[in-house]
Amino acid sequence: AQKVTQAQTEISVVEKEDVTLDCVYETRDTTYYLFWYKQPPSGELVFLIRRNSFDEQNEISGRYSWNFQKSTSSFNFTITASQVVDSAVYFCALSGQNAGNNRKLIWGLGTSLAVNP
Amino acid sequence: EPEVTQTPSHQVTQMGQEVILRCVPISNHLYFYWYRQILGQKVEFLVSFYNNEISEKSEIFDDQFSVERPDGSNFTLKIRSTKLEDSAMYFCASSSRVSYNEQFFGPGTRLTVL
């Protein structure tokens, strides 16, 4: 069975602090994909990153960085120098390379991040 | 930049009524999905659709739900007899053959069942 766990329900930081959002996943697939999505108060889902299971290289995009550790089944997301506009719910998701034409996403419960001025 | 669109943005209906939620996926995409998010909860997979048939459906997607691609552009989700617990945000997503693991999401339709 596939599962995504985001243990942090809510995080509150002060602007300019760094914050790390944790994501732990479970899957029996040897090939799989991990994602992070942002859901601002307006409700839409904003794609942030996709990482496949063969690519453990960490990625940095501006103030965002992602740490993929296959050994611990984790795909953590760090925001450096957080800003008020980063306030949102962040979802980690998993997609398996199963047979057929389905690439459904399995979602974590989300972490609600509040960045206070 | 191409995007997935959904209509309406908000639908209010009475319990027992039928609703149809509409989605226009990105034009060259071949894989289509519906997800649901009950307020304050996680996003849940409902159904995937490829080559004019359902690829997979979750346990949520019971006989009250159906999907259709009536023409070359629209992808619809029908709920035959809505229940109070169907109140949620419904997201449509699509992906291409080339990048099938990157799903592009629409802005969602908020369904309120009274």
C-alpha cells in the first residue's frame, strides 16, 4: 500500500525564519514519483516540484529546497527566509509506476504554514 | 500558458439533486483525473480516465458518481443524487503522454450540498 505522512499539522514561524516541512512516504514500487503542492488560502493547488525515485539529487529553486533521502523514505521541503506570502497549506504526494494508465496521486494530510510578520 | 479550467467555481445544490461538474483539460493531454478535498482535509483521489474509459476509481467513487468525456474538450463528473457529505472542493487534473506524472490541476469547483 502507498502512504504519505506529514506529521506536522501546523507550523508557525516569524518572517525570515527558515522552516522545514517533513514528508515520509511508503511504497512497494521501485519506480515512483514524489511531489509537493502548495495550496494558498484561495484554494487552488500549485505544483512546486516532482522528483522521481532514481534521482536523489537535492534541488534548490530560489528560497525553496528539497531533500530526498531514499534510505529514510523522506522528501523534506525547506523554505529559507520565509515570507508572509509563503503562508499556505503544503501537501506532499506520491505517485507509483504501477501497471496500466493510472498515475493517481496519494496525498499527505498537509502542513499548514503560517508565516507571521 | 495552457491551463485546466473548471466550471462552475461554486455550485450550491439541494440534497438529492444531480450535479455535473465540468472541466476542460489541457488540449493535448490524454490522462484525466478527479480529486476531492473536504474542507480542511487532505486531497483524495476519485477516478482516473484514459482512452475513453476509467483506469482506476477509489472506494469513494461509487455508483452515484460517473465521468464522461462527451466531446474532444470537456471532462465531466456527475453526481446523481447528492448527499450532504459530498460537499467538498472538486479538482480536475490532466497530464500528457510525455509527462504523465506531472498533473496540472484546475482551480477547483466548490460544491455545497444543503
